[in-house]
Amino acid sequence: MRGIESGWFQRQIHQSSMRFQHEVEQQRRIVVGVNDFADPDEEDLEILKVSEEPETLQRECLAKLRDRRDQDKVERSLEELGAAATRDDNVIPAMLQCARAYCTLYEIRHALEEVYGAYREPVFF
């Protein structure tokens, strides 16, 4: 915990990535196809472009799920999850009950954040 709270891990990752990038740019570290052994005749790769269709389909599936599920059971399950978290009980059984009631991941996370709050890692560099 002290390493996270003091930013030690973030600094180590940052320093390592800076060192790596500098070595690549100075050609002291060879990355095949990036800074050496690149084929000048190679054509650019086509970038994958994802349509909005998967998002639309997912939204439709979620709307259907919400229409089909027992909303009272969802609300009771989420309330029990919040109560278990407040009592500092093991929340896994309550989370499983939420999943069985077809609560969404967002709803489960929100119920826990109401009690525990949301961790935001501070930026140290």
C-alpha cells in the first residue's frame, strides 16, 4: 500500500518507459521493424475501423434484459449488497445474488461505490 500511496510504482513505470523510449530513439535498443530492419517497400497496414453496429446491438440486448428481469429482485439484491458492504461482511455471496438477478456490472459497482467510494490513483509525475 505504501508503494501505491507514495507513487513509487508509477515513478518506476514512468522511468522505465522513458528509458526504453530514449534507447529506441538513440538506436541503442533495436526494435525490428521500428527503428531497424524496416522494409521501406512495405505498404501501410489498413487500420481496423469498427462500426457502431456492435454498440447498437449491445444496447438493444441490454434494454431487452432490463425489460425481462424482475426489477424488484434486482433492487432487493442491490440493497443487500450495499447492506453487506456497510456491515463489512463478505460481499461475494451478495454479488453472486446480484448476478443471478441479472444486475449489470455497472449496477453492482455502483452499489459498492456508494459504501466504499471509488479509488482514484493520484498522479505523481
